[in-house]
Amino acid sequence: MAIKQRTPQRLDLSALSILVVDDQPFFRVLLTEILRNLGVRNVTVAVDGEDGLDAFDSVRPDIVITDWMMPKVDGIELARRIRAIDDDTLKITPIILVTANNRKSQIEFARNSGVDEFILKPVSVKSVCDRLREVIERPRNFIDDPGYTGPCRRRRADPEFKGPYRRFDDPLEITSEADQLASMRSILNLALARLGLLVNALRDGRTDIMAQLVKAVTEVYELAEDIRDFHVSRVAALLKTYLVKAGSAQSVRPDVIQTHLNAIDVLFKTPLTQSRMRDQVVSGLQEVVAKVGVA
């Protein structure tokens, strides 16, 4: 059995070349925008697995992010074909699989096909950032054997690791409180950008994104709580209440969501020390929403 060492590197998102493979235009745009907002400058998109194989051959990306369910060549088959390439550099390219299926049996099936990491739908900014950090800063060694070709399925050889597998959705450790706060503020901005994309999709007539809207708002709320910006978390809570009451995307008004986002934008520009002014922003939002009959 041949074992190839994958060297951990410092994560520099601006230097990465990433191939996004998804047959759904909305998710291609969503992933691309998330990556670009994270600072990835070189993003290539492919419309299905076959197109992804062609793009992989020509672009030679650092990382592949692919959806699982696609016609003809799905994400699993794409991973298998990449792992079968007769090129020691290309075949070890990290592959991140996007899926709505979190059943253990299916995750193990995908791992046995040579996939490195998973992003569960609905896609969040944090999940994308965490998975990129995992494959770059904590890569697993690569096994090249007739029975299996792909990353080592044991998560850690580190004696400090409580194994044998670390959950694929475990949060990442950040070394200092200051680093954590800065990271959370940055991710909060990206989560809001993702929510803005969903609002645009709603305006374009998309009616199948309700779960994603609620997920995005919940993420904004949790991140705001983490950085102790309780005015922003209050606005996010109000927005989530509105979405839950609406019940379906058809009943959701994009202008109401945008009003909440505008309030958050004002809060971002108002220092935390000016609590009275921030209180007025939140109460003003509640008055506006009440006037249009959606409180």
C-alpha cells in the first residue's frame, strides 16, 4: 500500500484555485459568491460532472467542490475518476462533496469513493470556510492502493485526537479570543451577503429556498450572538419570526427582508457604545414592519 504525504499549509484563500461543479445554476452562483467573498480569486465553474472532468483536466485546480446528485456523472463518480487519474499530483486533489444527505451509511459510502470532506445543505458561509481550512491546514495522508484510492479514512494519527474519526461537521478551533472575534465578524458579513443572494433569488421567483432563508437568518443570529452584538441578533430574531409566520417562500415579501438587512447595515455603522441609538434602530424597524402588517 502506497501512502503519499499531504503537507499542511497556511490557508491563503486568495491563492487558491477552486473548481465548483453543480448542475443547478442557483447553487453554482451561491457557491461562487461565497468563495469570492471569502477572498478566493480563481473560481472555475462546471455545469455537470462531465463538464467538471473537462474543466479539471484543463484548470488543474487546488480543490474541487462538487454537488453529489447530478445527471450522468454525479459527484461520487467524478471523485472516482479523479482518483483514477494516472498523475500523482492531480489524483490527490482535495474533493469536497456538497450533499443534503447526512445519513452515516451514505457519508461512509462517499468516503469510500475518495471524498475528503462534506458540506451539508443548506450551504452556509461557515461550512464552506471550515471545509476549506480542513483540507488545506489539516490534510489527511493519501492512500493509493488497489482496494482504495483517496484520503486516509482515519481522521487523525495525533495522539491528542479522540478518534478514530472526527465528525465531519465539528467546529474548528481558533487559538485566541481576539482571533475568534475577528473571524466571526468576517463570517457574519459573508453570511449577510449570502442572505442577500437569497433575497435576489426570491425576487427572481424562486419558491424552493425557504429552508435556505431560515438557515441563513439563523446563522446570522448565532454569529451575532457569538460576537455579542445583541442588537443585530435581535433584528435577526425578528426576521426569523417573520419567515416562520410566513410559512412559505410564496408568502415572503423580499422588501420586508431587505428592510431588516438595511437595519443591520445601519447597526454595523453604529458603534456598540452608542446603545441608545442602536435601540432606536431596532425599535424603528419594529414600527416599520408593524405598519406594513407583518409584525
